[in-house]
Amino acid sequence: MTGYLIVSAVLLTCGVVCMASKRNAVGVLMGVELVLNAASVNFVAAAEFGPPAVPVQVATADAIGVGLDGQIAALFVIVLAAAEAAVALAIVLAFFNQHGTADVDAASELRG
Amino acid sequence: MTGADALFGVFAALACGGALGVAAFRSVARMAFSLVVCLSAVAGLFFLLNAPMVGATQLIVYVGGTVVLLIFGVMLTDAGVGRRMKIGLLETISMTFIAIGLAAALGWTAVGLGRAIPGAPVLDEEGVEIVAATPDTLRPIGLKFLGLGGESGVGFLLPFEIISVHLLVVLIGAAYLARAKRRVDATPETPPEATRETASDGLGEQA
């Protein structure tokens, strides 16, 4: 459990750093993907190692605690990440068509 | 040190290395490659966690779909090879501090939580750990989605439907957003044939 949580922490930290430090919009998107993957690693790890809902002696592979719920949450995360990437890339392409750059700092029309 | 531990070490190192590469590389093409390595290693972690369905979905949807989409984005926005966007020194320093703080907090939480939930191994009568041989999770996951056959009867039918409609809306919206724009000086009453011509012109210019 600890190992998976640490891997997830590393993924999330790298994703946040990537989101905050990249100026390329596609790079920011990659950071978002990393953060979402960290979340789904945690979900699946909790599904495997979570507190058992039934006694361990009679637990089967699909009856342990949060088992399938965690995996289903990870599936939802994957699908939502795909949808998010599609919409965000469409926005980036529209922005690129208008401005000729994918630099997020160039998107300053709404600055107050 | 079992084989699973060794495999976990390999996949964890690949995942962390890929994530560090995504955060560290300046070139977007290299970032995309690191992302492929990282996501594939995460899929391997899912397989190790007895979740072959999630692992396969990760490989198919993420590595096969989303990353290809991202690489197309890199190509179409022409940010890959030549130009490298620099960030300032102040941003680098502040990001380093934020990264160290976040990693320390998360690592501390992970170690504490991992101690609290040790993940008791399932033992048989002789005290040998039972390792499930490739659990059949596809059928339980499908039944759980539909709310059938579960012991609690609580399913995920409503989120499943919501996410289906959500995907449809997202795809239509993405296609609408990413369509080739008309010229700014073009009249809004352009007939559809002319719009299509302009669109193909725009694609040709980008290529």
C-alpha cells in the first residue's frame, strides 16, 4: 500500500509542477493527465488493500471491501480524462488558430 | 522479495521516471514520450493490483487514445521541435519550493496511511499467502455497472448513463470547437460549400 501511495504522490507532484510551470498549453494538459493518473492509482490501490468488508478468511477476490467500487471509480477517471483531453485540445487548437501560438501566457484578453 | 515486489519496483521506477521526465523536459515531444512511458507503467501497476480490466482500459483509452490525441495536438500547434518556451528564474525557484513541500506532505501522508492500512495478505491453512490467479473482474464490473448481481444491489447505472451522455456531448463539443475557423473578414452567410472549401484551405496551410 505504501509503495503505491508514494508512486501516486510522485505522480501528483510532477503533475502539479508540470501544470504550473509549463507555458505550452499541451504541456499543461499532460500535467493534468498525470494528476488524474495519480488519483486512479490511489483508487485501485484502495480497492486492493482497502479494509475488508467481510472476514479475510472467507474473502474472495471480488468481495473485499471497496474492491470493485475503487476499480469502477478508476474507470470513470479514465473516461473523464479522455473527454477532458478532447475538449481541452479542441480549445487549444481554436486558440492556436486565432493567436498562432500555444503559449498560455498569450491568453490575456480577459485580464482585468 | 517476491516476483511481484520486483515487478512493482520496475513499474514504480518507470512511472516515477516518466512523471519526472514530463515535469522536467522542455521539449513537448520528449514530454509526450515520457508520458507514454509513465502511463504504460501505471497500467502495469494496475495489473499488479489485480485490476486487469482497469489496466487494459488504461492501455487502450489512455496510451492508445488520449496520448495520440495529445501528440496530434503537439503536431498541430507546431510547438514540438523548434521553439522551446522558457520560464523565468523566479518561477523555477518557487516551483521547486512548491514541489518539495507537496512531495513531503504527500509522502508523509502516504507512509502514515500505508501503516494504518497494512493490507493483510489472505492466508490459507498452511499460512501460505493466496495469490489470486488473474481474477475475473470483467463480469463483476459489468454487473456492478448495471446494478445487477451485487451483494448490496447498489449499482452504477446512473453514473454510467451520465458518463455516456457526457462523452457524446464532449465529442460533439470538441468537434465544434476544433473545426477550422472561417476567415475573420468572411461574411457569416457563407454557403456551406464555401465554408468547406475554406476549411480545407485552413488545413492545407497548417500542414
